[in-house]
Amino acid sequence: MPSLPDQPRSALGEEAVAFPCGGRQLLGILHHGESASKLGILIVTGGPQYRIGSHRQFLLLARAFAAAGVPAFRFDHRGSGDSEGPFLGFEQIDDDIAAAIDAFVERVPGLERVVLWGICDAASAILFYAHRDPRVAGLVLVNPWVREEEGEARAMVKHYYGRRLLDPAFWRKLASGEVALLASLRDFGGSLAGWLRTASPARSSQGQDAALSLPDRMAEGLAAFQGPVGLIISGRDLTAREFEDAAGEPHWRRLLADPRVARHDLPTADHTFSRRVWREAVADWTLSWLKRINQDGATER
């Protein structure tokens, strides 16, 4: 990732942009990049985050993209950061994403298409939206959020507790009394009971009339979007493990095996890429992927 000096926004080619959505005013920051670029990156935020991101992640990523010539736009959706309105949750921000794309395209002459970049539940929101907007050229999905009660309980049993039982440090702490054994057993029992309860036949026999699960609705969105997709997965992140568990289903495996999907794993990284080396790896891979899909002509669909 390029190292940028501490300069005023104007010197860095950054501009604050206020734009409307549903009768409310939203705020975003535009990173201009190259004026002749026809393709830009829109960073979608989710959860309790706003446009700066954990560890200034979105700010630094946007500056890296712009320094490489790719205009970038990061914004606060309704109810977050400096934007007006109630917080609606990641499943209800289609209008916010559309309004941000409108503002982005309007402010960058010649910009025709955008790549949507999102982490956690922003990646999930992107899958709900992307296939509805022909201006979306591609997606970068980072540790997508698929959490439901069953998936969370299964992931805790399979990945968290399973890893602890194989960790010699855990047994040393247990022997020395540093681990509260009864409390740990209660937590494990609660997670196991939750997994068994939600995976019971009574739940699975609800039939075709039952509402689709969050992972299945995300899969529908991915199937409906025909452009290139980049998938970035952290190795030390429970959210990523939950996604991998959900993506083990046959319909997900078929989708992820499609040649238009490129995956990049960072085995030592945490959920938000809190170390500089991880954040730079994410920026570098995103830019390489973007260059590759441009060379392949994959943004035309």
C-alpha cells in the first residue's frame, strides 16, 4: 500500500460529498484517483462501522486505491456516522447503495461502472443489491456475514472450542487453575445445545413454505449477479469460519467454483485486518484483481 504523507484532504484529492437518500442527507468522501478512469470502487460499510472503518481501514484502503489511479468512494449509510436518518440494518440499505453510486458517478466525469467492496454484513448487503444495478461491474466480498443461530452455535463448537482443545496452552492454563473449568464447560454445553436444537428434525421439516435462510438469500444474490467476484477470507476469524461452513452446501460450492469467482486467503489475519501487513495485502490483492478483470474484459456483461 502506498505510504501517503499527512496532508490536507484537498492535497490528497479527497472531497466531502453530501447527497440525498429517502429524504435524508448522507455524507461520503470521494477519493478522486485518475480523472480518466471509467471504473471506481465504492466501499460499503456495515454493522456499527462508519466510513473510516476499524483501524482507519476504509480510509487507508480508499487512499491506496486512489493512489493507484482508481477513484474510490466511502460513505455513511442512513443512521451511521454523519448521515441522517434511522439505522435500518444491512438488509435494508439498497437505497443507500444506489444513492451513493449516483453521487459517485455524478462527481467523477467519465465514471461508468463501480466495483462494490464490503466486509462482514456489508458484503452480505452487497449480494442483496448488486444484481439489481447494471452499473455494478464486480464485487469484492470480505469475510461475509452469514450468522444465524444454528451457524453461530456450530461454528463455536467446531472452530473455537475444537481449536482450544488442541492447544497445549489451554491445558497448561487448565492445570494451573487459570481457566475456570466449570464456566468453560457451561459455555461449551450451551453452544452444543444451541447447535443440536436448531439442527433438529423439527426445525428442518418446516417445508418449502419456510423463509429462506440468510446464507440461502445471499446465494440467490450471488447467482443472480453475472459479473466477476473477489472473495477475501481471514484465517483467524469466526465470521469467516461460519461463512465457510455455510458455503460447504452444494449450491454454494457450485457458485464458488465458477471461474468468475477468485478467492484469496490470508491465513494469519483477523476479521478487520488490524495489522498493516494484512491491510496492505488486502489492498494489493484487490488492485491486482481489478487489473486482471479489466484486462480480461470481465467488466462487460
